[in-house]
Amino acid sequence: MAGLVSVVTAVHAPGAGFLPEAYRSLSGQVLPDGWDWQWVVQEDGETDAVGSRVPDDPRVSFGQGRAGRAGTARTMALSRTEGEFVRVLDADDQLTPGALARDIGALTRTPGVCWTTSRALDLMPDGSTTGFEGDPPEGPVERGAVLDSWKANGFLPPVHPATLCVRRDLLLALGGWMALPASEDTGLLLALNAVSRGWFTARTGLLYRKWPGQATAAAPHADERERSARTAVVEARARALAETGWCFEPS
């Protein structure tokens, strides 16, 4: 439905303690007139550790399911989304003030734009933040630009997939997040950019928490054999989509 943005959060038991901070960052968002948000929280697993951390708010929906990592949890959460747009917010991250309003603005005011990303800062354990070098300028991200940059820079995307806000119909058309043990969000980002234009917002939209329990800090994430397989299928999917010539145009 128009006027609603669905914020999707995948969470596993070790990260459940961060949910109250994520909720505070969401509940403090000031949206354009006529807009509201829903928070769709999906546990990657079926434990007793997460549900008690989910706030009692009618705008919040909580679900559980068999463990399959973050991409599976987010895609399962799509069954409960009702918004025109879907915004990612991992359980251990935080939105910055105005982030959702800027996403909505880019998606509603810029012709042909189907997804947005924004600047992100690493949130360190001591509370300090660290920025990234090489963010693109604010403005449209043309089709194919993400793949080209990702290939040229050691498989690091030029924009942060954890800041993604996307049209729900396009997200569903692409099947949600990729069925990978990691890089599922990068794979989706490249697929989106293969068939549609995006937007990059230079103002910080996300605090990306660095902590020992996050999935990207685990040793298997850096396994070279797995990483090679992930990058190969991510690239192949993006190229296959581009070669179809299909271009998604928002109605």
C-alpha cells in the first residue's frame, strides 16, 4: 500500500540484544505527511532468545522459521510486508535521523529510480564511528555501474547494501535475497542495478555496528573457496539479467 515503508530485519539469537537500539532508531524517524512504517522482524531460527526483545508496538510484526541465514530470513519476512517500499535494517544496526524520509523522497521524486542506498558509518564497540573513503557523489546510479565498480575494486560494492530501500514489486520480481551463506545482499544489489536505476544519498543513513558476533566477522566468511563461489554466482546472475535487456520501469 502507498504511504507505508516496510522495514525488514533479520535477527539471530546472538544479536537479539541490539533490537531495542534498532527500534529506537526506527521509532524516532520523522516521515513525510501521509507516510508511516511497519517493522517486520524475522528470526533466523526458532529460539526463545528473540521474541522477548521485540517491542510491544502494533506496527511491529515478529516471525520465526528454520535457520537459513539472513537472506532466507529477510525473504520469509516479505510475506508480511505491506509497504510500497522495503527498507533493510539489520538487528545490530541503527538508522540515522531522517534516513527513511530521504529514502522516500528519492523514490517518489526522482523519475525512474527504483532503489536507494546511502552513506554508512561503522559503529565501533567504543561508540565511535568511522567513515568509508570513495563514496560516489549524491545522485542517480545508472544501470550496470555497481557491477563495474564491484569488479574493479576487489568485489567491494561502491554503495552499502545494508542501506538498501527498494520498491517492493521489483524486490519480489527478483525473488528477494540470494540463497547464499553470505553476500546475499550484494547479490541482490547487483541484480537490482542490472535492471533498474538507483540513487545514492550522500548523507549518512545507517550506523553499521562492528562487533565480534556479527556474521561477517566469523572465519567462514573469509574462506577463499566459498568467497570465490559466491562472487561467481553473484556476477553471473547480474550479467544474465543485464543480457535479457529487461528494464524495470516503475508504474
